Amino acid sequence: MGYKTDLTDAQWDSIKHHFKHSRHRKHEKRILVNAVLYLNKTGCQWRMLPNDFPPHQTVHSFYRRARISGLWKAILDDLVRKIRVQAKRSETPTYSIIDSQSVKTIYASEQRGIDGGKKRKEENGI
């Protein structure tokens, strides 16, 4: 094969333990992950997946089952933890930021409306 989206050996080594308990099928998990990464990066249609990947139905089924089971989230969470540790930070964020402007906007929209005919804002409804 050899697509730019394919996992390197080091990248595969860092996530392959997530697939340890999955059943072995006709296609290797690494090839299926590479197919999903190819689809994600290129944005191509499932049916336009190159022929050197498994059939698009197989890749779609693998992707769907992994999404439903939470496997993709587990992999991403694991990678985020590893990157944070490499950067000498805590494994998990210790705080979060809420955009206060968005909160104000939501509250204000309940108090005001726009009268399309008058083209002006009105307090306490339309």
C-alpha cells in the first residue's frame, strides 16, 4: 500500500492494544484503521475507497461498530493523555473555559425579539 494517511509502525504500536480483545476476521485491524483514516482525510465516498483496502462494506461495518462501542473515543482519549504527559502536563485538564458571550447571547435571545416589519429590536418578546 503506502498512503500518506497510513499509520507508521510507532503509531500503530501506540494504539494496537485497543484491538486486543476484538475478534480476528479476514482483514487485519491495522488495514481497517488505515482505510478509515484514508476516508477521513480525503473525504471520499465509501464506495470510492481504493481497491487495495478491504471492501467498503467491511470498512464501514468496522467503523460503525468501533464508533458505537466507544472504541474511537477510547483511542483518542488515550492519545490525548499520552501527548499531555509528553508535554509534562497533567494527564487530564484541571479546568475548562466557558465562553461567557455565548451564555449571555442565549439568555438575551429569550428576552428580545425582532419585529421583521419594523426592523428593530423589541424588549420582552415580539
